[in-house]
Amino acid sequence: MSKNENTYLELCKYVMEHGVRKEDRTGTGTISLFGYQMRFNLNEGFPLLTTKKIPFRLIASELLWFIKGDTNIKYLLQHNNNIWNEWAFKKWVESPEYNGPDMTDFGLRSQTDEVFNRQYEQQMDMFKQSILTDEDFAVKFGELGNVYGKQWRAWTASTGETIDQLKDIIETIKHNPSSRRLIVSAWNPEDVPSNMALPPCHSLFQFYVSEGKLSCQLYQRSGDIFLGIPFNIASYALLTHMIAHECGLEVGEFIHTLGDAHIYVNHLEQIKMQLDRDPKSLPELKLNPEKRSVFDFEMEDISIEGYDPHPPIKAPVAV
């Protein structure tokens, strides 16, 4: 049984037992708790949950998308990654150029309106195909604004210059590993109100070097416990491994600090199903040893071995 996975399952139990009912931006409703911290020892296996199958290739391709500084979903779609589609799709169906059936009531997707769901899938397929094949369409509707990749790699300073936070942090880890300023922020107050499809949930992370090991702490302002947080745990664990790999360090801990930790009310049955399952052994992460820079990695350079999870558990995404 994995201590790392139990750390996540304990979060699920704690919020179900101690959380309060709270309304939210999506209108779905949540069981919410403010302030929670988890610690994962990255030497005890890669923290990819086994109590339900987590699609690692989606985590890896999204992280590479961030690292590249990309903010357009075209790269994700080219890697069969659909996790950011809804925000871009929403922009299209609410635009004057959209002339299909009304798709603005996203809440119907989680209900039993079969006609709406069928029409939604048809329009989404058209949208994705247009992103992949029409460059002008992709530029106009595939762009998510100044989300993670932009802030990580090209933060706009008051002087008009850009700051490559991620590159700068890696260089500081190499040359001044004792620094207490190893911070990357995705939360840009100027961009949040109008220039982001979704304000960053995982808003700030900090690295720490001690005894030849690299640790990472993430502050996440808002965390969807069932769907989002398992991805975030694995994503930042992967990022920590990759940066440690480049800097010639071992890995230490991933520390996950949550602000509003919540379970959507339409995920409660799924959480209960997951809690009834026994964790299995965690997989092992493999990185291509020939790639020495974080910025050189592609999908074929990243893999996991020994992953034998329970079946996936489906749940609707709140948009």
C-alpha cells in the first residue's frame, strides 16, 4: 500500500467529513474546505494514483505545453489532449461567428439531455478539426490568453520586456541552490481579469535544495479534488523530476498546499467509489538520460513503468 496515495485519499476523507457546502462560479456547488497541505516523498514511487486510472500522457503533454510557453490548444490537440478544450470552445460558441445550435448552457452536459449532448459532441468535433486544419481559426479561437505557459516563460514586465521565470529559476538552482527566491508565479494580477481563459488555479510554486535533493512546494488557490488535484500532483512531481535531472540533483518532496480544496457535489459518488478501492504499488518514472535540458524533452522522452491502476472513474467537468 502506498503512503503517497494514502495522503491523497486522506484529503478526500477529510473534506467529505469536515467541508462545508459552498456555491461556486460554475453553479454546480461544492463541499469545500480552506487550507490543507499534503507531502509526497518522491523517492517512494511516482505519485500517479492507482485507485483510478490517471492518463499520464495527458499530464505529460500538458506540462510540456506549459514548458514551451504555448497558450494555444492546437499543440494539445495534436497530442490527443482535450483537457483545455471547453474553455476555447466556449469562446467560439459565444462569438458572432458561431451559427450552430445553442451550446451556451454547459450545465446540460451533466444532465440527461441527450439531444444537447449529441449536438455538443458534434459541434466540439467540428471545432477541434477546425483548430487542427485552419491556422486562422486556431489563432482566433484556440488561444487561451496569458495562461500558465505565458506567465512561466514570458511574463511581461512594466518595462515591456519579458521574464523567462522557468529558465531563470533553473539557472539559479544550478548556481545558487541555497537561494530562498526559487519561485515561479502564474498569478499575474494584471492579466487575471481579462486576459486569461481561466485564472491560474496552481498559482505559485517554489523549489528548495537540500542535501543534493530538489523539493517543490505548490500553492494552489483552488483545487478540484476528484478531477484536478490528481493531475496537479503528478504534473508537479514530473516537473520536479525533470528539473532535478537537468541540475544533477536527486528528488526530495513534493509539497502541495491548497487554498479552497473542494469536491463538486456531482463527484461525491465517484469519490466514495474511489475510497472503497485499495491502493496498489506506485509506478516508476523514466526520463531519457540523453536529454539534459528541460526544454529539450518531447513526449517520447518521458514514460512510466509498472503502472497497474484500478479502472478509470468518469465525472463531469465544471466549466
